[in-house]
Amino acid sequence: MAILGMSLAMVAVFVGFGLLIGTLFGFFGMGGSFLVTPALLVMGYPSTVAVGSGLAFVFGTSVIGALRHRDHGQVDYKLAAIMTAAMTIGIEAGKSVVFFLEATGRADLIINVAYVGLLATVGAFTLRDARSSATDDDGHALADRVQSVHIPPMVTFRGDVRVSGVIVFAVGLVIGVLSGFLGVGGGFLLMPAMMYGLGVPAAIAVGTDILQITISGAFGAFTYAQSGSVALPVVAFLLLGSALGARVGAGATNLVDEDDIKGYFAAMLLAGSLAVASNKLGSVYGVELLNTLSTALIFGSAFLVSAAVVLAAICQLRGDGSGTWCRLVGT
């Protein structure tokens, strides 16, 4: 039996994966395409379809999460507006690069290499920060330098953060180019950029990120859909699962410690980097074990981190960190 041209087994896989990604999305403020796009690449979808479907999923799931974070008061509308305008311009430029590379036959290799480098770099930086014993002042040195640059107009954001609007726009533009190129909503780059570069509190960075992703993801998905590069059945089943997961993850951000959020975030990025690298090496050298490892990393990391997020929230609600599992997730 097939549904929308897909077997029941594949439908179950995508719905379940969507549930996990929805939980991660609501918790981290990332649309999930940083996992969806490499997962589709691993499963053999063309690079343009993987990118376009990732952006389409970003748009659908971000609407759910944005409403939830708005209810928690974790959205800065001024910051979201500036980032959205800049990233919209950047996404169009990034998309043009992807189709140019597709015409030359180099898109798959370059996109995979870029994923590995960016996910590993951001993941390692975030993990170091989460585990650092440095003082808060040292940890916010970059944000302090950025805030000291007074290029008009200066804009004040929630959390008493005052930054040059020009700098904020430039950051959004660069992330937009990478978003259109890699097929991500920009969350795995935008959230750390707001936290470390601008000094925005983690909870507000998550909520604002999701609102921005709703708009920029819609634009990116539309541009790829025009060229037929969106696998609608895949996106539909992913969204079906993510609808519940996004609400669970958004609620957990109010319960879990900020350093734990950073630690889980780093784990997801590093797992994604290893998965893409393993898949590319397996394809190049014909080692099936590496391809299997890549799939296991993509789905396994989503399951483990989602479970850790939910468990950490439950432990906080109970006010009991004495149990073995509660100690393992850092509560």
C-alpha cells in the first residue's frame, strides 16, 4: 500500500523523523533543515530537491513554533525584521550559486563539504562555550566588541542589547547567502550569531530565530518550488510529525538551563557534520558501512537529543535531579 507514492514504511520514517525534528526545532529555534537536507542527500535525493525540500519543511514547522514562542514572550520583532530583510536578499543569491554548481555537476560535492565544515566549526565552538569555566565577561567578549561599534542607526533589542543596525543587517545577509546555498533556514548559524555575536539572551535568540525562519523559509521554499525542486510528499509527512514535536520543544526552553541548551545544540551540529562526512566518504570509496553509519548518525542523534531534551524538562518539572537519567542530562 502506498500513500502519495510512498510506502507505509517510508511514511512512518518521515512522520517519526518529523516528530523528532519538531522537538529539536521548538527547543533550539532551528527549522530542522540542517538535518532534513543531509538526510535527504543520504537517502539519494538530488541536491536541489534536498535543499528545496529542506526549506519547505522549515517554513511549515516554523509557523507552529513561532506561535508557541510568542506566547512565552521570547520574540524580538525588531531584530527579526532586520534579519528577515537581510536574509531574504541573501537566500536569492545563495540559490543562484546552487543552480550554477548543479549545471557544472559539482553541487553535491561542494554542498556536502560546506555542510561538514560549517556544522563542525559551529558545533565545536558551541560545545567549548557550554563546557567553559570562564567568567561571563570572557564568554561575551565578542558581543561586547560588537556592541561597542557605534555605526548609526543604533537599535535596542530585548535584554538591554544595543547594536548597530548596519552590523545586524550584514550578519543577516551573510547567513542568508549560506541559507540559500545549503538549504537551511539559517537557524544553526543565526542562533549562535545572535547569542555570541550580538549578545542576545538564549531564550530570546531562539524565539526570534523561529519568527525570522517563518518568513525567510517561505521565500526560500517558494523560489525552489518554482523550479520543481520540492518533494511535496516528503515535506507533508515530515510536517505531520513535527506539529506535535514543535510544541513540546518550545515548552522545554522555559525549563532547561541555558548551558544545557548550548550543549545539546553542539551535539546535534557535530552529529550532522559526521553524518555528511561519512556519507561522502562512503560514496567516494564504495564503503557501504560508512553510508549505513551516516544514516544511523542522522536519525540516531535526532532521537537521542530529542529524548534528552524531553527528559531534562521532565526532571525540572519534578524538581528532582537525583535520578541517574536526570544526572546524565545535566539537571
